Amino acid sequence: MRRYGTSLFIFSLCCGASAMMIPDARATWVTNGEALSPNASNYKPIIISDGATGSIVAWYGGAGSDIFASRILADGSTAPGWPALTPLVVCGATGLQEKPVLVPDLAGGALIFWQDARSGSQYDIYGQHISAQGQIVTAGGALWIADGISISSAPGNQYTPMAVSDRAGGAIVVWQDGRNGAGNYDLFAQRVDGLGNKRWLPLAGVPVCVATNDQTNPTIIADGSGGAYIAWEDRRKGTESDIYAQHLTANGTIYPDPHWTTDGLGVCLATNSQFNPVLANDGAGGLFVAWEDFRSGTDTHIFAQHLGANGVVAGGWPQDGTPVCQAQFSQYYPQIAGDGGTGLFVTWQDYRDGATNHIYAQHLTAGNTPWVTDGIQVCAAINGQFSPQIAADGQGGAFITWYDSRNGATNDIYAQEVSGSGALNPNYDRNGLGLCVAPNTQQFPVLASSGPGTAVVTWQDLRAGGTSTAAIFAQQAAGGGAAAVGPSDLPALQLSPARPNPFEQSSKIRLTLAAPTFVRAEVLDVSGRHVATLALGNLDAGVHELSWDGLNAHGERAAAGVYLVRVQWPGSQTTQRIVRLR
């Protein structure tokens, strides 16, 4: 019989009891995620919906830093025609290919764009069109060829493409462009149809902004009419950066309203710098913009703005934006998503407690009414949470995912669902559902809606060990929890009542396993906060005795009162109350 005492090392399994509540066809999804690639230096995945209930994922990496992709169906299986575990090579040209972006082609496939150094002397923008069956699109006189076609090979470097659907099977692509000389990056864009034809003149790209100094970090969304909104960081004033935006029509011209001018509209020109803009549609033809804002001069906060299609600030929104969160200390990395109506969800990484980063969220109506001042807490687990991402859940709420260091020196992937009223999903743990808690580090999750009440999350995964063995994994999150796991994956577990209970010095629980499995047993206070770890890791089949000596994770005596002992294993969990007398 093994004995376990309180430990400072924290761990969480990926599925709670709620994962068993979804009796659908997703049984091919497995605990800790489906592998989409081998362990071969794969990085920074991106994901889009395939237009139905599946997803398309792309990433870069491999021995030559190439572009790869995979299409996964709603049940977690690889789509017909696409290779499994040896992913589709989108581009294997010489030189570096990096930072892919995806656009749905409205037929189950995708257009993929990336920065490409095959010329050896500079980066250019290339693209490829992959069908729903995982083939290069060649029908109808298409121009697409192996390793992709050039979208822009202008002088200088072209970096960091971003793209959006043109609503006609093609895409509008924007990038950071150095054709006008070093130290003066500008923004250019091009529209590419599904056959690979460039639709705007000049063919090397239409200028979005060529103001003095640098324009960088572009982002783009569709305008709902075949055109696009583009926002960026702009240093035309000199040392400070502001947020600017432009509205391009489907034919590549500036939207015909005097508010949209050559080189863009100033969205926020507040004092000090603003950076990292993100965009979302407002459901009425306009747009929301959010960004990090240093106007206070001491801390970075999150601000947002609401503009109509004509560039006019919406009613109820102040010039230079409204504060989404101005809590003490700093907030970083905002991400936003429309709520399916005319409002906006925002999530960010928050340092307001002055000790570590946690995840917060806010909702703003079209008229600028928030849930609460400075947002709601999505996750406040120990050690820190980072880089949140968000997507609408198709039911008026949103899924949020992040990477999380609550389990020690490595990171894991967690998620939460929040309703339109700000309520957290009661089927999830208060601090989020562990989608992947495999060994070693998982990081940089991104997600896409996969139907009402579901989303697919993909991430970079180092479970095989080392820094050059990163693979790409994916998992589905749903209203009831993570994707279901087949019954054969769920080892039987029996838990005896705690003895003695109530207790003064220590209490023991007997855990019986029918088969080896991963187990996390912990003590929580009645609000769900972690107090102590009783068992952690892989346990053999047989009987195990768990003991709590009344100490918390810091080795201090826990206060008298009611506590919860929660035991989690792949696919389920169980909880019982325990009372410490003194």
C-alpha cells in the first residue's frame, strides 16, 4: 500500500465528471488531445472552422521550417484525403517559411498565406489553396502550384501576413512591407481569388498606409460586404505608437466616406503609446477595436473603440476609446470576439494582484455598457495564466483558452466558457477545465468555434521532452466539458469515505484502482481554492491510502472548517466533504 502526504507540486487532470455528460459521437477524442503532427519542432498553430463542424489547423516547423496543415472532423478524426500524423506539407520550399494564416474557402478547404524566405535574401508573401480533400486546387485554370504562389515579392522584406475571407471563395491579405526602405515599414494588401488571381492593382500590393516611420502589427477582419477593416500600430508621430485603421472596399479602394482617408483613421491618439490592436465585427457592419494602452504613463491597461462602417465613433463611446479594464498594475494581450449579436467579448492577461498573471474577461454592449468595472475573473489559479484566446460559442457566450502554470514548472492548456451574462460554465472547475495536462510544457493555444456550444483548441506540445520535439495537438471543448473519452479509457476507481471525519490531526481515504491511471487528489476549500495535494501522477492498479495532515501547500496549519477532497482521473472525478476540527 502506498502512502501520500501533502505536496507543494500541483496537478490537474484534463476531464472532470462533466466530460461524461455528452453522449455524442466524439469518442475518438482522447485524454490530453489528439496528435496532429509528429514530434519534430512544430510551432505556433493557427486554426479556423472548415465551415461545418470540423476545423483546419496550420503551423510551421520541421527540419526546414516549412508549412504544414491538417483537417480534423467533429469527432477528432482526420478528414478523408488528409494524411494523419504525417501532416500535409503545404510548402516545403528551400529557406524559411513561417507565420502561416488561414482563410476558409467556403467549400471546406482553406487558403493559406505565410512569409517565405526561399529567395535567400528577403522575405516575401506566398500563398496556397488546399481543398476540403487535402489537395492543391488546380481545377478551373487555377494558378496554384506545389509550394505555393507569390502574393508579393516587392523589394525589401514582407512580413507577418494577416488574411480574411472576401466572401467569394478568396481572401484579402495584408502585411508589413519594407519596400520603401529600411526603418520605414508600411502596410500593403492584396485580394486573391480562389484560383490564385490577384484582383487589385498594383499586383505587388495596394498601399494601406505609407505614412512616415513604421506601421506594424497589422490585423484584419471582413467588413461584411466583401471588403475589410485593417488596424495597426502606427509611429508616424515619432517615438510613440498610436492605433490607426483603414476600411478597404472589395475593389481595393478606400471606403467612400471622408472619415476614412489616405493612410488611415486615427482610432486612438491618446498620450504615450498604444499597441497590439485586435478587431471584431459588431454585427451591424461596423467594427470593434481593442488594444493595450499606456496613456497612464505607469501601467498598461485595456481600451476599446466602436466604429461604424463610415468610421464614425458609435454613440456612448468616447474619443480615443473606452476603458475595458484599468485595474491596478498592468493588463496585457487583449483578444476579442463578437457575441453573435451587436456586443463584444474581451479577454486579457491581468496582473492586478501584483504577484502573478491571471485571466479576466469583459463584455461591452454596442452602446458601451460593461458587465462590471474592470471585468470578471475567469481564472485565478496559482503560479499564473498566460496568453488567453477567445471565440464565440454560438450560443451568446464565449470560450476562452490559455496556457497555465498552476501545475508547477511546466505549462498546461486550460479553458473556460462564459455566458453572455458573465456566468462561468458550472460544468467546469471554477478556475477552468484542463484540456491538456500531459507531461512537460504545452503552450500557445488557439481556438475556433466548431458549432453551437463547442470549440476546438490546438496548441504546441512538448510532452515528448526537449525543446526540439514540439508536436501539434488538438482537443475539443464543449458546454459539458472536454470531448468524451471512450469507456475503455476510463479505469474503474473506488473511493472510501474519509476516516476519521471530522478529524483533528489527520484523516485517510482509501483509493482502489482497477487499472493503472493518472490521478490527482487534492484538498480544496469550500470556494474551490486549492489547499493541498494528496496524490499526483500515474498510480498502479490496487489500493492506495491518501492522507491529509491538515497542512496547506505552504506547510501551514489549515484553519478549522469544512473542506472538499476531490479526486480526478481521465474522464471523471468524485468529491467528498471533510471537516477539520482544529
